[in-house]
Amino acid sequence: MTHPTLQGTHVRLQPLLAEHLPALEKIAFDDRIWRYMLTRVTNSEDLERWLASALKSAEAGTQLPWVTVRTSDGRVIGSTRFIDLDLHNKTVEIGHTWITPELHQAGINPEAKLLQLQYAFDTLGLNRVAFKTHHENLQSQAAIKKLGAVYEGTFRNHYVMPDGSLRHSVWFSITKEDWPQVRSRLEQRLASLPANPPSA
């Protein structure tokens, strides 16, 4: 299947490529990004392994990784993916999402999610989009709920984190029946944002 660029007003999602490594190196080494992730990226070698793994999954057709680009200046500001894309059962998970912390309140993530959800439901015709997050990542859980996703349950002792601690995964989903209302809410949120988000 194709791996499209998803174009919004303030943000653009472009297929992740090896050539994005230098831009990602400028923003990826902030501990706050990886605190709740199963991968730790603290140096260039870690980031190269992270990128190689993403590209390998994309080649296998199980993931679609993007870089998140601010349209006002073309700056790479993060990354996000489709995970476990299953076109037979028409499901996918949105995850591996991170944005440079300086832009967490800039309205970037809601527009990126709208672009991904539009592609999932309107273009691919999927039935379900899932999200999962670390049980201690309350900020992520609040953001997912704000999208209109429904809490489904918690997988206890789901993963062993890089530091050896146990992670419970908190699951949410948006179904095709939910999508019209979710889309309307997201569009209203984006309409209320400033015309020119912060340019940190």
C-alpha cells in the first residue's frame, strides 16, 4: 500500500526516511520524550537503531511511520506511526507518537491526530483505531480521552520497561461509529486555536 504525506494547516506528516536523521537528532535527546516509551533514545546510535527499526517495519507493511513537520517553517518536530496495520480486519493502532516538548501546548498533536484518523477512516475505511499508553502517563491518557476515544481496559504487567519496571498498558479506541462525532470535536478544537501557533 502507499505511504502518503498527510497535509494539514499547521502540520504535515511525511513518510519517515533515513534522510530525516539529522533533523531528528536536533530534537530527540530529551529524556521527557522517552520516559514512558519501550525504547530509550539518549544518543545518535540509539536514534539510528530506532529509525532503522521503524523503516524495517514500514518495509514489512506492518507500520507506517511519519515525521511530524511544522508547515510554517518546514521544521521536523516529532514523529508518529500507524502500528499493527491490519487491512483484513480493518484495524490499526496510532502510537510511537512524540513531539519536541517545547511544542506540547501548540495545538500540533490534535491536528496530527485528525490527519491520521481521517486517513484511517475516510481513506482506508478502517473499523477501529486503537491507542495504548503507560499506566503512569496521565497526560497521554487525558489527551487520548480528549480526542473522544473510549477506555477499553488495562493489560496488567504488559511490558518490561528499559529500567526493569513493569508497565500496565491502558487501552482506548475510536470506532467507525464514533468517528463522525470525534471528527466534529477535533475540527471545533482546531478552529479555536490561534491562527499562528507558538514558533518555539
